[in-house]
Amino acid sequence: MAQCTDEEVQRMLPLVSAQRREQALRYKHTFGRFCCLKSWLMLQEELGAMGVSEVGEFDYNEHGKPFLVNGPYFSISHCKEGIAVAIDDEPIGIDIEHIRKADNELIQRTMNEEEVRLIARARDKADIAFTRLWTRKEAVVKAQGTGILSFEQLQSVLDNRTANIETVNKEKYIYSIAYGKLHCFSA
């Protein structure tokens, strides 16, 4: 994320559609603008590698999830350590998070009893255990197209799922991808 500068934002602005430029410029800070533009350029690059020459316009579903009007499914995420983009022919979700402190109040509100025990057993790696579960949950709700609707939804989102979830730990961050058959759970 060392490239995150006002100069880089200015360089990227003409490389995206007017729609994406408007969205990027709604962010107040350079970081938000940079991530909005860079993730879209990453999406364009990956789609190009798949033979899709132009990203085209995007819209939002009723929960605010962006989608390509004439394109494949995609998901974008970013944190202070990186940007992640996932593309598939079926609904897909990705979440990337900087390894964060396992805050007990947040754990109690977002994790079910089994997950709370798993984090507690992790002891000195509780932050990693929490962040792994968090990214898995967020990837699933992004793939479902709902995003986070409630804390109750997050507690049960990994129960009875049929989606595939892959989680990768890096030095300072963790990312998860949810794909495959996704059942939507209502909160």
C-alpha cells in the first residue's frame, strides 16, 4: 500500500469509468479513493485476462452489493495491508483484514458459542483465530449479496453452509474467499 498517494489517485482517475471516478471521489481521504480506484483497475486487469475486454457499468443490489450489469460475479475487499479481488461465474465473496485485536465485546456479539470457545482455546493466537473467523463470515455474507445485516446473522452465518471457504494467513493480514453453492440466511 506504499503506492497510496494523492499523485497515484490522480494518475488512476482517467483509467476508470466516469461512474467509478464519481464513486472514488466521494471518499474524503486518499486511502479510500486509492482503494476504490486500484481495486477497480485490478478487476479490469483480471477480467481482461479472462477475455472480457471492458468492465462496463455496475449497479447495486438491494443490500448495496455492487455487481457488473453484463459481467461475471465479483467481490472486492481492502484493508490497510492490501486489496483483494475475486471473480467467478457464480456468486463469490472475499474479505481481507489486517489481523485485529480479538475484542471480547465484539467476539460475544458476532461469534456463536463454539466459535467463542475456539478463540479462547487459541490463547496467544486469539487475534488470528478471531480474524480468520471474521473474514470467513464476511466473505460468506458478501457472496450471499447481503453484507452484514445484524450481529445475530453473523453468529450463525457459518452454520449449515454449503459454500466452499478458503482462508489464507499472511504476515499481517488474513483473507477468505467464499464460493460455490451459497444458501442465503435471513436475519
